[in-house]
Amino acid sequence: MANPTDIISENSLDGYERVEQYNEGTLKEISDAYSKIIPALGEDPKREGLLKTPERVAKALQFLTHGYDLNPKEILQSAMFAEEYRQMVIVKDIEVYSMCEHHMLPFFGKAHIAYIPNGHIVGLSKIPRVVDAFARRLQVQERLTTEIRDCIQETLSPLGVAVVIEASHMCMQMRGVQKQNSVTTTSAFTGEFLKDPTRKEFITLIGSHLK
């Protein structure tokens, strides 16, 4: 997706001005495509409720895939600090929203991430931002899990990284097998987390009710 360089302002009746950033060329291309998809589905694109739907969908898709414009390594590098702390750092229950690349339907859930510093720590807010940078793309959960792991490992060079993602997939719940309560769990580890005691400690901590 091209960089969102064009700013579009929308004024509401209450005087609130919402400023959103989109790539105008991409917006038109996606909007034109949906102008053809709607009648192909058997709907009237001139019906009042659908008049602005192609543009709305185009904006939504640009937002849901804006991770292509983000550099996850740069996100981490922007807040790296020298520190001799060498114990486990866990950020758990990170909300994940992504789009399945097979059907372009959402999957969503939570990510639990840990690393053991090796001379550098990172600002805690950067870890959820890295999750978003990879999740806001067309994805599969398995690749999302390893991309997050590899990014943290390659950028921070910690003693180990652990990533667990639990997610529900609309392609399983709304269509296909239609199993409403199914949850998919994926995991990826490096370094110290490949050892049973460290990995078990991590699993215990993310499963606890500590806040």
C-alpha cells in the first residue's frame, strides 16, 4: 500500500472535525473495485445506504492494512535503552486485530510476549506497536507469531523471546465449519525460552491473574 499522504477532513454536525490520512490514488482504486462488486452481489449500488459504501470500504481497508507502511524494527529502535536487567519482561493480553489473507475476514484475540534483556530494554508501549505493525496486514496467525518473535530477537538481541497468540477466526466462525467457540493458539520461542524451566515460567505467568 502506498504511503497515506493525502489528508481528508470530515466535519460532523456537532462541530467535531475528524482528520484521517489516506492515499487518494489507492482510495479511488479500491472504491472503484467495490462499485463493481456490490452489483455483482445482487445489490443496487444506487440505494441510499450503499451510495458511499465503496468509499467507506476503501477507507476501512486502508486502515486495516496500514501495517505495510510501518517499520517494526524502527519502532523498537526508537526506544531502546541500555540496562543491565536480565530477568523476564512480559507484556500480556495485547489486543490483536488482523485480516486472514485467505478470505480477507478478521481474526482477533490476544498476544502475550516476553523477552529476557541482554544489555538493552525497550519502551513497553513499543511491543504492542510492533504487534500492530505486523497484524495490520493480510496475515495468517502462524506467520504473525514468528514475525513478531524474529523482529524482537533481531532488533534487541535478547537472551530469548517468547510469543503466544490466541485468536478467533471469522473464517471458521461465520463460514466453513462454523465453529463458534474455536480458538487457535500459536507460539514461537528463541534462546532461553527453548529451555523447559524458562518456558514453563512464562506459560504460568501469562496464565495467572496477576495485574
